[in-house]
Amino acid sequence: QKEVEQDPGPLSVPEGAIVSLNCTYSNSAFQYFMWYRQYSRKGPELLMYTYSSGNKEDGRFTAQVDKSSKYISLFIRDSQPSDSATYLCAMDEYGNKLVFGAGTILRVKS
Amino acid sequence: EAQVTQNPRYLITVTGKKLTVTCSQNMNHEYMSWYRQDPGLGLRQIYYSMNVEVTDKGDVPEGYKVSRKEKRNFPLILESPSPNQTSLYFCASSSLERGFTGELFFGEGSRLTVL
């Protein structure tokens, strides 16, 4: 069993839809949770960072962490074609060894 | 411009021919790391470095070496490449000045093919 599980998709939605992306994990010691976005032929870039449990909102993006269920989510409101990318969840215990999910491919159709 | 630069971006080589992928960052970051990205497996950490002369193994270090002699550079060395090291490699760096922020700055990637 992988330490971090993420549905690879692809997830295809119409423009303006609300998108929900999720990851589950097995290591209860993880305390840092991140979402990265990766465009084709580019390196990943940080989208959201959350420490421990709770919600965090930044514009159209909301990250949720439920440590009791070992489940994290990223919501994208009013999705745009420019949001089409691969979304990677990442987690860390001490802040030096990020463990990434396999990534979910998102396609937003105009 | 703040950036992480990797070279080469693309390389085709043969089994056993030693190669080095260079990584340089201009942000004075303490932390640097190498990842490989494979379909269905995501990014897996190869090695990381918390500062000059301090390196440690990640999850998949077999077949790789690294060194951190200068703060800005963190080369990845494949002493005897094998076909199972065919992959997309990313170098990343991060500042530790204000503690862990979750933000790694990634290079553009180096696509390596070993025949």
C-alpha cells in the first residue's frame, strides 16, 4: 500500500464547475499538507499549504485536512480552462521529506 | 529572476556510462532535494540536503550519489546508469530561514533515457 493515495483521473469538468480533489494517507505522523499544481512540461509549484488539521482558503481554492480520517481535499470554485493541470498532494512529518501522491489530471473544458 | 536551473534538460545515454545532472539555485536556499517522477508513482525523493556538506537519503537512493560542496549547487550523479533509471528528474530548493513553509521551488526537469 502506498503511503499516499491519489486518484489519477483524468477528471474532466465544464468551465465554472466546482472541482473536488482528494488524497488519503496512512502515516498518522504527517503534520504538513500541501497541494502542488504541475502544468505540462513544467516543475510543480505550490498552491496551498496547511499545517495540521483545518481549512484554508485562498481565492478560488480551499484546502481541507481531516487528520482523524487521514484525508485531505482541494476544492476549486468557478474552475477555468487555465486550471487544467496535474494536481499533486504532498505531506511531510518533519518538514524535510515531502511524500507526494501520484497526481490527478484535471481538464476544464470551455 | 529567482530560479532553479537543471542541466541537461534532455539526455539519452547508454547503460553504464556515468553522467551528472547539475542543479543550481540563486535564492540562497539551505534545503535542496532531488526527485524522480514516473507515471503512476508520482514524485519520489532520491536525496536531500539541509545545508552545505549535509546530505541524506530519500526513499529511492539506490544507484544515485549527490554532493553539496556549495550552497547553490546540488549535482545528481549516476555512476553506472541502468534502464530502470529512465525517468523525469526534478531538483528543488527551499528556504529554512522561517522554518518549514511547505514551499519547494522546482526546476524545469531533466528527462533522462538510459538505453
